[in-house]
Amino acid sequence: MTKPLEGKVTVVTGATRGLGKGIAIGLGEAGATVYITGRSLDAGTGDGQLSGSLKETEAAVEAAGGLCIPVQVDHSDDDQVRSLFDRIQSDFGHLDLLVNNVYAGVQTLMNSQGRPFWESEPSFWDACNNVGLRSHYVTSVLAARMMTPRQQGLICTISSWGGLSYIFGVPYGVGKSGCDRLAADMAVELKPYNVTSLSIWPGIVGTEQMSRIADQMAESEMNDRQFSGFRERYNWETPLLTGRAIAALAADPTVMQHTGRVQIVAEVAQRYGLVDEDGTSPASLRSLRFLLPFAVPQLRPYAGLVPNLNLPWSLMLLSRLGSPRLG
């Protein structure tokens, strides 16, 4: 059976574990050739905090049916990034999809929780947005140089709901807003060349890091109601759902109609009839099916009975979740 991304050359940055690994596996399921980047090539050579390596992701992608090419890259070094794209040009001569996912700020965010921004060093900004927003710009420049001459391609930039509302602190939110703006403004300049640019918002994703935090909360005495949904893993997604959503977008010949826009993973999954790894269909974080049971924990066992209706963006922006106010 022909797979929708067979013959397509793709790149997923930051794919040793977590969201990047799930995205790479999702692209592999669809038959893509997947270049993956990260700093840890072999198991046991990581940061000592969490497991994960390019070789482990490679094995998972190939088990899913794709061809995976691991490339050790430090995305804080532009020369290493250029070498990656030079290699792709030499190996295949074209690139169909770039997924901007690499992010080095998670541990710094965790270490800074509970402190206002002025109590952290200014380097907090760089930890969140160097290997993150800046890296996404660099890889997008190099990808666009390969895509525009062929008049085809897709660039997906992983962002989050932190671009709309306060979540993990000032540098994080500004960086995610920047990711959304990056995707939107690139779309303007890429559209005449038939290259699509999208911002991708996963929901609450059960990565290794997030699962560890939830376990710590469950073991502690953190019984605040606002954290109950997190501890219970309410409406969590696996990283694979984002991979399946991006694969579906990449295979859609009409994807240009969405260029420059935010694509919410749960809503993309609903549009294309996708399910998560366990066969479930998580709700969008702006859906009544998520919001009502999140606010009223007693409703969570009956969430499937709540209408899966999404709040309009205009209402979201007027709410207390809102972005910068005008006027």
C-alpha cells in the first residue's frame, strides 16, 4: 500500500525524545525519509536528566515504516546547521518538509518556576529563545533556499498556547509569540513560491519531561485544584499525535489554504480523522469538551458527552487568556 509521504524528504529538529521523536515517528508511519537532529547520537550520552538519543529515535522511525537519517547537530552552532542542509542537498537534491521543533529551554524553565523574571539572570532569555526561536529562523532560511526554486514545500514551526496566554514565564511566552509571528510573516514572503508556513500548537503533551513533573506532583502534597487536571493527565496527547497531524498536512495538496495560520493539533486530527497512539481523540484546548470538565473535575469521566465545540478566537482574545490589548 502506497504511503502518502513516500519519497518525501523531511527534517525534524530536536528529535532525541519528546515531541520531536513523536513527530519523526508520525512522519515515518507515512513513509517519509526523515532527517533527525539532536546533540546525543547514542544512548547514554545525553544531559543526564532524561534518556533519549538519535539512534533510539532512528530505530523507532524505521520500525514505523520510514527511512531515518540521524545527524548530530548543535543548533546553537550555525555552521553545523548549514552542514546539515548541505548534506541533504548532496544526498537528495531537495527538501519537502521542515519541522522546527528544537528547544533547549525546558530545564531552565523548570528551575525558574515560581520566580518573577527579574529574579532570574538575563541569560534566562537566551536559554529559552536561542536554541528555539532563533534556531527556527536559521533552519527556515536554509530550508527556504532549497524549497523556493522548486516552488513547493512546507515549514511547520512548533509553538504553543503560551503564545496566547501566560504559562511558563516572560521569555517563554514572548518566544512562542515570536514563533507564531515567524510562521505568519514567512508565509507572506513564501506564498508566491508555493511554499506553505504553519505554526503548530500541540495540546498538553505527555513527553518524558511532562510525565516526570506529573509524577512528582502526584507524590507531593500539591493538591491545588488548578493542578488537578495536570496530575490526572486529563486530555493529554502523546507526541505521536502531533506527528500524525503534520504528516496529514504535508500530504494535503490544498495545505496552502492554511498558510500563515495557527494549526491546533487536536483540530487538525479531527479534520483528517486521526486518532492518538491509544486510539483516543483528545479535544482542542479551546473546545467546550476540554474547558468545562477542566473547570469542573466531576465532569471529567463524562467529557465525551460534552459538545466538541470550539470557542471562536475572538472570544478567546477577549477573555482573561488574551494577547496584548490594543487601545
